[in-house]
Amino acid sequence: MGKLAITGGKPIRRKPFTAWPAFGQQEARGLQKVLASRNWGGFPFPNKYADAFAQKFARYHGAKYGVAVSNGTIAIEIALKAAGIKPGDEVIVPAYTWEGTVGPILLLNAVPVFVDIDPDTYCLDARLIEAALTPKTRAIMPVHLAMRFADMDEICLIAKAHKLVVIEDCAHAHGGQYKGRGAGSMGGLGTFSFQESKLLTAGEGGIVITNDDMFNQKLHSLVNCGRKEPGYDEFEGFLLGWNYRLGEFQAAVLIAQLEKLDERTKQRAANAAYFGEQLRKIKGLSVIELDKRTTTPGHYQYIFKYDPAGFKGLHRDKFLEALMMEGFMFDGDFYVPLPGRDIFPVTADYYPAIRERYGEAITAKHADDLPVSKKAAFEESVWVHYPYLMGGKELIDEAIEAIKKIQDNVDELL
């Protein structure tokens, strides 16, 4: 019997972690008010609570307008539609992201163009964008990933030079600020998710924010079945829209959650800073450092990098398996490059616009020129979900103790 839990020893932690989603009386009161009102849905649009939340959320992030929708994937879809993305148009995206970033592009029969990530941030590498542009490029979609912003200075310069729309995927960046500007307010449009794992949640939901009045009008129409009503009826023609409205129960919960975001953001930032201090002391581990332009980090996930040389050559996945047995379920392949993923079956019979660039399907061979994404996914990255940053220094100290325990007894795993 060894010292490590995976070899029969006693685990470091057996206690439960911070419960999520967190809620209190504010959420309960909001739900009761909606229930008593008997006005539960998204119509008339925008309905009372959804409109109030959308305006508050947009202002919080420094944008003029916000349109609440039923989930984050739909937020991306209508942002693309409002931006005028059409079949055959190309959209620059990072390869290292969730399928929900790219799925809406395909749904419009447009073409995602995968670009590798910056090894210092794991976000879209702005230095590689120019080489990926073609006459068909219409938009750039950076993803503010986990705990860091994409290089919005350079991305916006490139977009301006080539007359492209920037659509920020901010599903991980609620409350974050870059050079004092809120996530989602720097490009043409910004999208957020309120799915249950997100920093701000009502179980499901999403929003698009923008500073552009015409984008705002088109977004309202697209969400409300293509209707044109006072306040969003000044654009020419009609748009084919759907019922993508957010319900009032979710909106009431989100209003209460938004009031707590400042406090939670500060708590996560303080704990993340402490976690980073401790990780830097361990041979074989390094952290994704905070860009000085980030004035407020969001910390949806904390990412550190694993080097097997610090653990006598032990593969990251074996390290994570041992760590899980010590009571800490960190993740390695939380994201992998999208081309070739089983959950990303993209073929030209369903999405014919991809044929010119990718042939009959987007496959693993299209990830061959994405070395940083592949290294992050399969060798290097360790993802720590934000509830671990809500439990205080005691929890972090236990995680560090577990990591050191594995390092000190790594021979048991070799």
C-alpha cells in the first residue's frame, strides 16, 4: 500500500466543495414576484424583467444596449445574423474552444476558419489572424477564455483595417474588464451565456450587448420572431427571426445574481492570485500570467500548465487521475481542438459551404497546423473550475498539499 490515495493511501480531502449555483432570498423574492404576476414568458417583448436585466447587464459592461435570449449559443447565432453573416462568409475563430462558439457559424452555412491560440493566454493568437484572412472573411470571433482576454487591441486594429466585424464570445468573462472596458463592449457585438456552470447563471439563458443602434434593432427583431415594432423598426426590409426570448423567471434570477457579481469577482480574483503564488513554488508547474491590460479578470476557470519534467516524466493525465483520488477533480482535456472531435461531426452534406475550404468534412487532419492548441489539450493544460476559487485559502492550501504529495511520491505512479 502506497502513500498516495490512488495506490491505497488516505486522500487529502473528503469534504464537499462550495455548492453551485449559489442563491439566497433575493432570487426567491424575484421568482415569487414573477409567479404572482402570471406574466411568465418572454412576450410582450422585451418583457418586464428581461428588459430590466438586459439594460442593467449592458450598462455593467459598458455597452448601450442588451438583448436577453434563451441561451448563449443563440446569442452567438443572432449576433452573426445581425452582423450580416451570410452563407459562404468566413469567420475567424480560435480552434481551442467549445463547440457552441462555432456551431452557429455552421448553422448559417458560413465557414469557420480555425486559428491557433497564443501560448501565453490560450486565447486566439492575434499574430496569426492576418495570414488566415481571405476575400470571404467577414468577422473575427475572439473567445475570452477561462481567465484571460484575447488581444483586443490588435484584433480591433486588424478588424478596422479589413472592415470586419468583431463578435466577442464572453461566455467565460462575466464582469471582466480590459483596459477599463467591459467584456463584450469592445467589438461590434458581445455574447454571453448564463448556462448553469457560468459565473452568472439562471440555469440557462444568454445575452448580446452592443453599442451599435442598428445592431440592437436587428437583434430585437431576430429574437422576437422577426417582428418590427417601435424601437426596432428602422432598418430596411424584414429578418427571418424565431422565438428566442428569455423567460421572466430566469430574468428575475439573473437580476439578483448580477447584484452579487462584483463581490464574487473580487473573491475569485483574490483566491486566484493566492493560488498562483503557491503554484509558482512547485517545480514543473507554471501559471498563465495576468495581462497588464486586464483591469478585472473574470476567472471562469483557473488554468495552470503542467510540465512532466517536474514529475519525473509522469504524463499529465496520470497526474490528474492521482489528483482526483486525493479529492480534487481538475480537468485536462476540458477543451481540445475542434477539428476531429467526435462531438463536432461537420460534413459538407449538411454544411455545403465548408466544401471549398475543408472538402467533404472537417476532420482531425485540419488540426495538424494547430500545435499550441494540441499541446494545451493533450499535454499541458490543467483546468480548475471556479467553485474551487470560492472556498478560500484553506481549500487552495489542500489542493497544493495534494499536488506536492503526488510530486513527492511520484515513484508510486511510475
